[in-house]
Amino acid sequence: MSNELNPRTDPDEPTVYQIRVKGHLGPQWTEWFGGMTITLEEGGETLLTGPVVDQAALHGLLRKVRDLGMPLISAIRVKPS
């Protein structure tokens, strides 16, 4: 399989995602979001960054965003360096 279709070099390593939402979350939400790094950005947005072990875990994080009532701006996979 080519690297384009499977950019991860180690299949045992979780994929890193960045999830951007409208509104600011405080650091107390880090544990609830599975240890994701919370970065408050200008313009009233929050960036959640961290490893996600599989698609089920990603869907779980997106459900948490929905449950908070925060508009989802984007969810992207960060390519390994």
C-alpha cells in the first residue's frame, strides 16, 4: 500500500487530529476530551489536538463537541512529521 493511502508509518501509533470548535473551552475540559491539548485561539475558537486511537474514538470526541452545543468548524488528521 502506498504512503499516500496510508500516511501512518506505524499502524500501532494513534493518529493525531485537530478539532476546531467555535467558542472557548477552559483547561478543565482536557480530561473529558481524553487528554487532548486545548488551545484558545483568536476569534473565539478552540483547537483540540491530540492522538486518537481509532475512528470510534474520533466519533466519541465529536459527540462530546455536539453534547456541549459548540459548533464544529473542522476536524482534520495531522500528517506525521
